[in-house]
Amino acid sequence: MNDQNDKIKILLTGWGYPPDIDGGLDIHVYHLLNELRKRQDLEVKLALPEENAPAREEIIPVETGKGDMTWKARKMSAEIAKKAQDFDVIHTHDWFGAEAGYKASKYSETIWISTLHSLISSRTHGTSEKIEKMEKVASEEPDRLIAVSEGLRDDIEETFDAEASVIHNGFSKPSSTGKDVKEELGIDEDMVFFVGRHAEQKGIEHLLYGFKKFLENNNEASLVIGGDGHMREPLENFAELLGIEEKVFFTGFIPSEELGDYYREAEAFVSPSINEPFGLTITEALESGTKVLATESGVDELLSSDAITEIRPESDSIAEGLEKALEKDFLPDYESRTWSEMAEEILEVYREIN
């Protein structure tokens, strides 16, 4: 390990990098990298798949080859494990970093820290034996395990023989260009907004059905659904089947620099997730001054009970929640949390084990 007067050398692992991100994990790693790089006592690098790696001095591109995500993660592992031998700490995220972290800690003096952002059992209705095995390794084998919420920590401890520390994410304030989203989409009424992966976990089908019921109760609004994913076409077909396609706008991927425009223009943001270990989009809405209705999430652990309108991932609850949220004449009151605060807590973990 390093001499006490030397810099602590840290290798982070990730998958995506803004603007090409797949979810909250990529945002977390991006902010962690940037916050840690401000420290004079640290040397920090980030290993990414070469196809997702921008040409930056602090980024290490890693060859992945062709194949699905599990194949690419496996191919990355050997190279990352070799590179990690030159670092004091390897800090991996979720299952795809498990093999690299395990090999690095097993065959060198490198300390392995693992952060879990979710479990596959909460992301999809199906299961993957390969990913579940990697999650088990990422939970039970590292020198220190971190979860991004208390709820996720409890799920990890119930599923695996592992104890995790909790370090919550920071709150993100999205960028804006100032464009008039409503005018661009042709909306002249209240706008309800959702953004996220079009996947089972996100509960978008319940949102669509709940929005139909909301409209049937003599309410007027348009629903804007941002993001993309494997369920987009079925969701578009479902909106048509419900007869609300003229009130629903599927925008596809929203560039990060425009995201704040959508939050700002929306009268309410909805997070209808079936499982949300943290919920960065909720923080983005709050930071934009937008009313929020949301199902249970990790963010709840940091908020007062009146900061959001609570809903369940079912249509009647969503319809009622929309009415309550839109009737509120005050903005959410809450205490924000910075990415710098999160990074400082993670840095304390590095110091403890170093």
C-alpha cells in the first residue's frame, strides 16, 4: 500500500458516461469521479468500456469485444484486474464490476470497495443466474460494501450474507437551454412529466392507466414520457389501446442539457416505479422546483413526509395522486444534498481501509 505521505490511488469502474448514460449509476460514477479529482491527496482514474469512454486523461478505455453486457463485463474484468494492481483501491459498481474487483483483491494488495445501486430482482420480472451470481460476489467478497439507500441495504442483507454501509447519492440539478417545451410539443394545458428507462421496474404502464382514469374524472392535462427502452413500443401501443394517445407524448431520449426545460415546464413529475432503490429523477424534479408524486424510494429516507405526494404503483392511486399534486399551491420544501457530501463520505471509507 502507499506511504502515508503519498496520494491514495483509486480506480473506479463504470459503464456509461454523460451524455451516453443508461441510468442513475452512470450519473453517480460521473459525479464521484469529478468530486474525487478535486482532492490533492488522491489520484483517480475511471475504467470504462472503450465504446463508452471519452478521450480524457482520467478515463481508461477497456476493450470489451462483441456480445451481450455479461460477456462484455467478463472480457473487461481481466484487463481491469491487471490495471488495478497499480492502485491502492478498486471501487466497482453493481454486478458488472464484481469479477474485476474480486480478481484484483485476490491476486494483489489492492483493496476492493463495492457499491450496489440495485439488484436485478428489483429491475425486472425475470432473473439472470449469471448476474445473480455476480451480485452475490459483489456483495459478499469485497473489503467494504456500500448501498445507496437503507431499503437497498435491507434487500442485500436479506438476499446475501453481507452487511452494507449506506451512503446516499447527491441531488442532481438538471441543465436547461431555456426552450419552451410546451410550445414545441403543442401543449396548452397542465403538463405531467416522466423520464426514465422504459422497463418493467419503472411502472410506466400503471402511469398510463392511471392517467386515463385521471382524464376520465374531468381533468385536463398532457402526459410527456421521456426516455427509451425495450418497452417503448408496447407502451405506445398501450396508450393507443387506452384511447389517450393524443394526450401522451413519447419524446425518446432527452439530451442532458435540455432535461431541466422539461422539469421546469411540468406542473408535476411522476415516479411510478415498482422498485426504486434511490430515485435520481425525483431529486432532479425537486431541484427544478417541480411538484412530485412518487412511489416509495430511497430518496424518501432524506425527505420530510410532505416533500412529495405519495402514491402506489397502481392506477387508482396514481390518478388520485395527480389530482392532489396538481391542486397543491406550494412548491416542495426539502433539504438538498450535494454530490460533494456523498463523495466526502465515500472518501472516509477509503481512508478507513487505507
